[in-house]
Amino acid sequence: FYFNLKEPIGFTAYIALNYQSKENGGLQYILDSHKTGVLKHEPSKEVGFSSFIPRKSVKNLVQKNNIYMPSLNVGDLIIHHVNVMHFAKKCPENTERSHALSIRFYSLNNKIDENRMKRYKEFMNANRS
């Protein structure tokens, strides 16, 4: 969805800039979620996130699959496929939020699907106010 690639082939390198765990809103993964295809997204008002998948859409997926929550130290690197569903829960008050550098990679042969990109931009423009 986010990448708008013709082929969903690529990965994200996620580098922790501080200690991350479930307690401070660290990244969590839904195992095997890359096999489900793209689910409907809704616009997000969270800074740094353009959209999200509603909980009702992933509820069964979460119940059927395990959640992987890595504890990461500063500089730790984790890599995931572009279609792996991931999320971070709200950080408790008075706790330092997880910070990271995220770098996305995909082949130069894998081009942007202009129709998908147009729909994505329309979606984002229509839902930002």
C-alpha cells in the first residue's frame, strides 16, 4: 500500500536509536502477515504514520498468528519484508518513546505503479484536514 510498487518485493531496515521493548511502544510484528496481501488502510492522525489498518481487519489475523516483539538495544537492526504488518502500541506516560531510523529498499527494476500512487495521493489528500 505505502510503497505503491508494481511488485511487493522489498524490505525495510529498522535501526533502534534507543532501547525498545513492549513497555515503551516498541515495534511489534504479526508473523506470516506478509502472506495475506494488502488490507484496506485508513488515514492516521499519528505523526509519522500516513495510514493504519483498522483493528477489526486484523483481529482474526492476530488471533491466528503470533506477535513478535523484539527487545532492541541502541544500534540493533531488524529487517522486515514490505508486506509484513507491524505496529507499535501507545507508550505509557513518563516513558521515553521508541525512536528509530527506517530505511526502505527495493529493486531499481521494481517500478512505482502510477495508478496506485495516484490513488494513494488521492486517499491521503481526501483524508487530511
